[in-house]
Amino acid sequence: MREWDARPLDEMMTRLDRSIGQLRAVLDDFLRRQPFKSWASASAELAAARQRELVERLERIEEAMIQIRRTLSETKHRVLKLRCQVRRAEDLATEKGFRIQDDGEVVPKADLSSFLDLIKGGGPFAYYEVKGHVEAILTEAVDLDVDSSKQFGRAAAMARDNAFDETLLRDFHVSEDSREPGFQGFLWNLLPVSDFNHVEADLFFGLTDAEKIVAGWIKHHSEQVAIDLFADKGGDGAYYGYYESGVVADNKADAFRHAYASALLAHHISPEFSERFTTAHEQSGGNSATAHAMDLHNNAVGREIAINSPHATTEQLATLVRSAVMNGELAVISAAGDLVRSNDTICRPEAPGVDRPRQVW
């Protein structure tokens, strides 16, 4: 974050302003000419209809470009604000005898003067003060990334007239449930592999012991099969077709994982439990509306596959879900940030062997 710079955004906005002006000039000239009004042939009506279609598309593109310009402007102001907050946090850390590492960790400076600063600055209390500033800045940086991606995605969908994106956002959404899980859920969440919310915990602990074991197996099995089928292993051993900077990417592998896990829950426990449990998981929050819509849609497709194939084996379900991915029945998030079908050529590209940034501060 020390290296964040808003100047490239100014250059992008200047180029975008020029492109918007050129597009508007072409559109105005096209509308002013109206060549089809003087036509008397049978093709005049068809030509006029094609003209209207082209004008509507150009207007959508113009509107999308204006939305991108607005998002760039908002992003610039937020980046400048973050830069100021970073400088203030580093000044505060220095004053209190600390330094902020590249990974965002707050540590004491390794010299005698810093030891005196630590004593004068308040010791442990000063550490938590600096740490609080750092965490707030990093949270805002993540929010900025999510918000910008969402706005760019909406603009991309608008420009392409992406009805698939609009339909999924309309039909698949959840409200966040911030309630803490009960005592059992709290204890279960102490395990590194668990992160239940209130509803997930209630549903999970309502299962029989055998069903709990099956549910735990499904979580890990569906992830492993997704990696085996769709992920590319890079030179450093990381699965770049599945993970993106340490987190699961919204790509084909993730789409398969959600649909396959949902199918297995429906097959081995019940379709009703599968729907309630996977929907509850999305209520944990932390994802954009686009990511929630993607996951909910893919969960629904997986359940439907299991319902329609009641006698299928686990391997056969995996084959059916993989076919759904390749046939475009599932959803992924495009590089532009909007929802597209899983066989769309503009979905997120795989990047095996690409170095991932490890510096966050």
C-alpha cells in the first residue's frame, strides 16, 4: 500500500474522456443523418430496425463508459485518502517505537531509541492503537477493491447487455446474518477448518453423528476434486487455477466445488438440507452480491443434478457437474467483474506460474 499511486487513474480518466467524446460524436452524426427515411424499398423497415438496435447498443456502451469514469474518480479519491491514512499510521508507529512490516504486522523497532519510545509511547496499549489503525486501513483497502470490482462488473454487464448477470442478481441474493453461533458452534469454530455462522451451526448440529461425518467429508472431497479437475499447478506448487492470492477465485474450479458439494449434500443427506445449509453459508457475509449470486446459482444447479440422478454414484455426480461447467450451466465471474456462463470465453483466465504479490502494506 505504500506504493499505491493515484496518478495512473488520472491518465485512464483522460483517455476515457477522449473516448467518450469520440463515441458521442459518432452517435450524434449517425442520428443526424437518418438515411433510411428516404428509402421506399421493402428493406427500409429492416434497415431502420437495425439502426435502432445499433444506436441502443452505442448508448449502452456510452453509459457504461461514463459509469467506469465515475468509478475511477471515486477510486482515485479513496486511494488518496488511504495514502494519507498510511502516512499517519506510519508516523504514529514511529512515534510509539514501532514499525509496520510489509505484511502489515506491527513490530518494535530494533534499536535502543525505539525501546525508550516504547516506554514513553505506552507499551502494549500503544501497540494495539497502531494495530487498530493498520487493520482499519487494510479493511478499507479490501472494501475499495470489492466496490471497484463490483462497479466495473456492472458497467461491463451494461455494455454487453448481459441478461444472465441481471437475472442471477435478481433471483439469487441473501441477507447477512451476523449472529454468533451457539455454544456448540463456538467450540466447533475453534477448529481451523470450521467457521460456522448461527444458522449453519444450528443445521449442522441437528444432523446425526453419521451425517456430520458425511458433511465434513463432502467439504474436503468437493474441494479436492475441484482442484484435480480444474486447477493448474504453478512452478511454486500453488494451484493458480483455484486460488487467487491465497483465496479461492470465482472461476470454473470454484463453480464446480459449490455445485458438486451441493449435489453431494442433496444426495447423501437431503435436498432440503443442501438448500438450507448452502444458503445459510452465504449469509456469513464478506462477499459481494455478485459472488453470492454466483454461489447460490451454482448450488441450485448442483442440487437439481442430484435430484434428477437419484441413483448416481459419487463419481457419476462429479462427471455430471463437470459437464454442467463445460456446457455453461454454471456461473463464474468474468475478468470485468460481471456474471457470465461457465463456458464463456471471457471468464477469468487461468495463470499458472504467475508470481503473486506477497506485500500488503
